[in-house]
Amino acid sequence: MPQSKDRISFHDAIQKNKIKSILLIIVIFAVLIALSYVIGLIYSDYFFTILIFGIIISISYVLISYYNSDKIALASVQAKEASYSEYRQLHHIAEGLCLASGMPKPKIYVMQQEQINAFASGRDPKNSVICVTEGAIKKLNKQELEGVIGHELSHIANYDIRFMTLVAVMVGLIAIISQIFLRSLWFSGGRDRKGKSGAIILLIGIILAILAPIVVMLVQLAISRKREFAADASSVKFTRSPTGLILALKKIKNDKPIKVSGALAPLFISNPMKRVSGLFQTHPDINKRIEILERM
């Protein structure tokens, strides 16, 4: 057992992970400003006319996806709404946690997968869904299922879908700006800037355009991992115990992966395809999550 000095307060864990998420999104914003500024020094107004057009299309696409995120996710995994009579325990767990947390109860869905997993989606607590696999219902006991539902409710309570949509918009804008700039070099060759200083600025712009999308993608994944840690801690807050989620994660760790779309993978409680830690993972290492929960 960890000593008292090693104990972690779930309140502190939630707060720290939220602060880290905000700091990381500031990094993305700083990259966006720096890239736009340097490109603005290189090109004249026509570049920004094309850029604005691209931004409008990108934001429109993201907003449509955002307002229909729950429908898109459920359709992708062919989930069905969980009837109250057939999935009574699942509904009772959700009702109890929502009552304790003061949240409206989300719609409950079930996906036909024998592996243990779950995800939440929706733009706000009033328009949200929780989807649980058949494997989770069969293989998890009440306490473990409560920990999983608590984790998913935490994503809804913390407005993680909205937060990650904002991040996705900013990351998408950086990708669009970089692509338009690099492609425009074929036509203009950077002729708007002449001399040694102009060549240096052009070189800086090219380097930023190549590296910025990679950097912000890594930051986006880091934010996703921080939100998972925050959801774990919030689950402890809702259920008043880390035990259920710890036992559930241990079972998930030993379970087989699920075949789903890569775009949906970040929504699940554990990456359904890969559980290897690293900079390119949407989820933290599951062993690290268990270790932190055991100290709460």
C-alpha cells in the first residue's frame, strides 16, 4: 500500500489535468498565431482571401460533426438503445450516479462487442449518450461497471467533447494554413519578399509550415491523454471510490482489442485498437492510470 505522503487527492488530480489541458491549448494557439504572422510577412492579401475560404469550409465541417457527434458515433458502431427492462442494472447505475452528481441522465446505448469498453458522446449534458459494450455488461460486476459509467459521465460533465472540438478546429486551421502556404509556393515562389531578410523569413515560414502540424497534433494527443486522467479522477469523485474503475481497467488491459474506426478511438475509455503508451497515443498508458488511481 502507498504511504500517506504518496496519496493523491482526486480534486487535485482533476484541477491539475484541467490546467495542463488549458496550457497545452495555449501552445496550439501560440503556434497558430506564429504561423499566421510569418506567412503574413511573406504574402499579400490574396493569400488570406484563400485562407478565409478554407477556414469557413473547415469550421462548417467541424460544427456539423460536433452537433451530430453522438449520432455519427452510434451509427459507426451500430449501437442500439438499451431498453430499461433488458438492461435494468445499467440504467440504475447511470441514474444513481447522475442523481449524486446533479447531472441529467444521458441516453444509454449498447454495442454488440464481446470486449470490455465504453464511450460517451454529445455536445453537452442535456444532449449526450453513453454507449457500453455487451462485453462490459457481461464481464464487469456492478462496482466495476459503476467505475466505467462514472468515467464516461465525467467526460460529459467536463464538456470534453466541446473542448476537444475546439482543439480539433485549431489543429485543423493550422493544417489548412500550412497546406495552402506550401502549395502556394509552387505558384508565387515567395516573390512578395525580396533580399536576404525576405529569404530568411521565407525559410522560417517553410519550416513552421512543415513542423507546426506535427507539433500541434502531438499537443492534441497530449490534451486527449490529460482529459482521460481527469475523467478517471472525476469518476472517483462520482463513485467515491477508485476500486471499481481500477478493477475494470485491469480487465480491459487483459481483454482483446476492438476493431473500430480510428476517428472513434479517442472516445473510448481505453484505446480499442492499441494499448501501447507513447506520444502518438490518444490514451495514457493503462498501467499508469491504474497506478494513479491506486494512490487516490
